Amino acid sequence: MYRYDEFDDEFVRGRTEQFRDQVKRRLKGALTEDQFKPLRLMNGLYLQLHAYMLRVAIPYGTFSARQMHKLANIADTYDRGYGHFTTRQNIQFNWPKLEAVPDILSELASVEMHAIQTSGNCIRNVSTDPWAGACKGEIEDPRPTAELVRQWSSLHPEFSFLPRKFKIAVIGTHEDRAALKTHDIGLQLVKNEAGDIGYKIFVGGGLGRTPILAQELRAFLPRAELLPYLEAVMRVYNRYGRRDNKYKARIKILVQETGIAHFKSEVAGQYANLTPSDIAVPSEELARIASYFAAPDFETLPDTNEAYEQNRQNDQGFAAWADNNIAMHKTPGYAIVNISLKPKDGAPGDITSAQMRSVADLAVQYSFGEIRSTHEQNLVFAHVRKADLYNVYQGLQAAKLADSNIGLITDIICCPGMDFCALATARSIPVSQAIWERFSDPKRQKVIGEMKIKISGCINACGHHHVGHIGILGLEKSGVEFYQLKLGGDASETAHLGDITGPGFSQDELIDALDNMVTLYLERRSDGERFVDTYRRIGIAPFKEVLYDAH
């Protein structure tokens, strides 16, 4: 993974000391909250419903066991013993005291972490495929590109005060595990007919109150042109993006209103006025960045392992976990381990300090000391020997992290909702827990198969409900919470926005309504169909019938 150079280290530590002085001035009353707000947001500090919240950056979701141990220590020392992984692959602490935040940032700096550009109208944390560098079918590890974009965008003088926040994702396969088309810019590594590697560029995606999927801007961009071309895109947005209305300020609105052809023309005009050589990165620097993401020192192993197969036969729990939570690795004898942060009695994405330490120790022992976070609020060990899988499973069991529900109905994406967020209009965590309770039977979950449920506590859509196979939006009317359903959404390479079913439900009605839809799906599905496949085949009408007959 990428390591700080001397400049990175000096910059982050200097920024921390600047913020320490700003906090002192705020606590003494020398700064009002309005004056302090832009300063704290530039350091990832939000003011939520009950307390401050600090959002820590995890660039492209890759971090080390050493960093995880530091996060655990921070959780114990400055928070309430846990952290929360987000859909941006970051981690949040929900209860830090303002006077302690500079010390937290100093602790983070000691392990090459920070909270810069996790808030504000700037280019946010660049996200990517959590299986990067490990999965089959990958054209190239997308993380060097993500790191290049991170370095280019960090405190860029033109793009630190954009019309609105800006999100970029990068993938290296046809399969999309990063929700590419929900981003302001999506970069997909591709090859042209000559076999050259470059990028397919998507622009104008985003969720929130106006959900729009990104459109193709360039079918193939030579890799050497990436930063100059991104510069041109950002200049167009910075010039024409709405600043008079924050609800129309995202690039998705600009692209929608001008049309993709006109937007592309504007980008071409900006590109023609650039001197690309002033922005493009020398090949030596690209090679230096890529070297930090070189594959680990894999052993030469057979792809089958007798001990692994024997443990599958002897332990049904392990077999179920292996079937559901393990993915194929491109290197023989290795596997990708997906770790669920979706316990029955917890909030999706939450992890205790004790669990952090267990994950860190397992990573050191079995996965080259590296951990990945996912946009679905889970964790990944990208490189585990098949011979070690049973030991990893037992370690996760001891840490209460061995739920075999990745991709199933209880693997729910969920925002913090009204339990924490000042913007929320309804609770979301209790809804996710009620769904878990209703569908807790592992055998039933397996029969249902892949089902992506995503819950947001307000129209800002932090829970990605627009692209859930089943999307749930919490709203409020006359002081009463109710929940609106969307069906057929998809965040993968076959991206699609969900369809609104109709009037909302109370929480109790919602759980029964979900149960009725699942029953209909199981009755109507063809062999091998997922819920979303059946929905696309039979349409919304049968689902509305069982929803509102029950309602």
C-alpha cells in the first residue's frame, strides 16, 4: 500500500497543529460556530445530532493492521469503544469531544492517516474495488490510479471550493464492486483494440434527492492523458456548476441540463486550452506509485488444499461461511475473504475496538498485514492462503465477525439515520435490525439468495437506497416516521435506479411487506434468478399487489 513521503508527513502534521490552534480559539470563544464550521469541515469534523463526528479517510479502502490498531486505540481513548465504516470506505467516530480532536488527528498522523477532504465542497476520498489486485479478470490494479488521483486532487488550488462535494471511483474489471455509475466521475480501466490500457470515463452520477446514473464521456482515454483530462472536466464543472442552489449544484445536474454532447464539447474546449505536459505525471513517478501496490510475495501453491476441504466437510458453519464469504483469487492456492460487519444486534458498519484488534492481528498472521474496507460497509482480507482459511474463520468466530451473510438479505447498507444524524428524518438502524430479526434463519437467507437491501434515513441517500434491489427511504410526516420502498435498483455493472412502489409504510408494516415480497419472489423466480432478476422479468405490478394488499 502507499506510504507517505517526507512531504506528506510534514504536511499532515502541520495541518494538525493548525487545527489545534483553531480548536483552542473556538473553545475560548474567539471563533464563533459559523466561523469555525468551515475550518472543522476541512478536517473532517461534523456536528451531528448529539455530538461531533470525525470522519477519517481511508484512501481507496486500503489500510494496514498497524493503522487498524491505532483506530482501536482512538476508539477506546477518545470515543465509546467503536467505529463505523461508511459507504465511502472511510471510518467515523461518533462521540469525540472537540478538545480531543487535535490529539486524535495527531495520533492518526503517526500512522499516516488523516481526515482531510472527508468533508466540504472538494474532491472526496477516492474509492475503488475492495478486491483490487486480487480478483480474476482484472485488467490492472486500480489502486495506483486511485492514488494518483488522490495526490492530484489533494488541496488542488482550483478545486478546494467546488460548487458541491465531488466523488470519484476507479475500477479495474468489468464487474463493478465500487458503484461506479453513482459517482460524479467514474474511471474504468479498459483496453483498446491495439491492447493499450486506458480509461473509460463516466460523468454525472449521484444519488441524493435527484438520483442520476453517470453517462459515458469517453470510451477510451489514453492513460497518459488522465490528469489533464480530469483537470478539464473539473474546470468545466467549477465554471458552470450551480452555486446559487445547493440542490442543483452537483455535476449530475449540469450534465443533465446541458446534455452529454454539449458537456463533452466544453471539456474538449478546456482540454485544448491546457498544456497537458504541465499536468501529466512522468512515467518514473507513475512507476514509483505503482511499486507500492506490487503483489505480495505469494507462495507457489496448488489451487486445491486438502485441509481446507476436510474442514468444510467436518464443520457445517465453516462450509456455509466459505460458500458465501470467500471469493476466487487470481493466484492459485489463495482466496479473498469477505468479513461481514452486519451482526444481528448491531448497526451495519459498526465495529468495536476489540474487533478491530482481532481483525488487525488476523491480517498480520494471514493476509500480509493488509485490510480493505468496502462501500457495502464490510471488510476484506484480499490475500489469504486456502490452507489458512479455517484459522481465519475461527479467529473471526471468536471476534463475533463470522456471519456468513455477505450479499444476502441481512447484509444491509444503512446510514446512521436519526439516531445520530441531524439531517435525518427517520431512523434507519432499528429498521435494519428488524429485518435481520425477521430473516435471521441462515437457511432461509441462503434460499433467498443475493438480495441488496439499502436503507437511508433521509433523501440525502447516504444509504444508497436508490440502487438497492430493495431500497428503503425513511421519511417523516406530521411527526410520524414512515418508509417508502423502491424496487429493482442495482449498483453493479448493470446499474439501474429503483422504481418507487407507492405510499409508505410504518416500520411494522414494512417488515411484513418485505416478507410478502420475498414470498412472491420465491414463488415466481426461475432457476438461478436473484430477486432483482425476477423483478426485471415480471415487473413491478405483482410486487405492488402483495405490498398493498397486505397494507
